[in-house]
Amino acid sequence: MPVPKIVIYKHPNPEFRSFLTTVEISPPRVEHFIKPIDNNAEGLLNRLGIIGSQIVREIIAIPGVMELRINPKEILLKKELSSSWSEIEKPVIEILNRALRKKQIRIIKH
């Protein structure tokens, strides 16, 4: 089984960053969330599964994150103009690493 990796892609627009994974972290769908997540988004979160919805909830709660788009192997973030990627990247990496560890445990169990 390949070791999961996270690659950070810096878009030409400095307000966007993509966090790419080598392992799927959500079902094959694309969902878009804007902070704050309201009750209407609960159905979308449920469709992402336990790991995908947890990733969205934790990352969107990071100060400075405005928007999030998730697909199976990518998290695309838009930050607030006044925020710095140096404050956002570390917690995002920690959240994704935790999710990837959970994903590996689930794969081994099956």
C-alpha cells in the first residue's frame, strides 16, 4: 500500500491553495463550502462520509479560511485577504494527516 502524501499547490492567485493527496479522502464528488457552514450544508456534509465531513468541519473552522472545495484527492482553500498562509497551512496539514491515518486504518480493516 502506498504511503499517503500531501502536496501543496500554490495557485497564481495568492488567495488560493490546493492540498493534494495521493489517497482519496472523500467520495467521488465535488462540494463547495463557504464560512460559516449553515444548516443547509448538513446534507452535503453527510454525503462526504465521516472522514470527508470531519475534514471540512475542521478546516473551515481555522481562522482565515473563507471557502473550501473538496473532491476525492484535493482540498482547495480560499483565505481572507488579511490572513497569512503560514498561519493556515500547518493546521490544514495536521488535519489531513489525521484523516489519512484514519483512512489507512479503515482500508486495513476491510
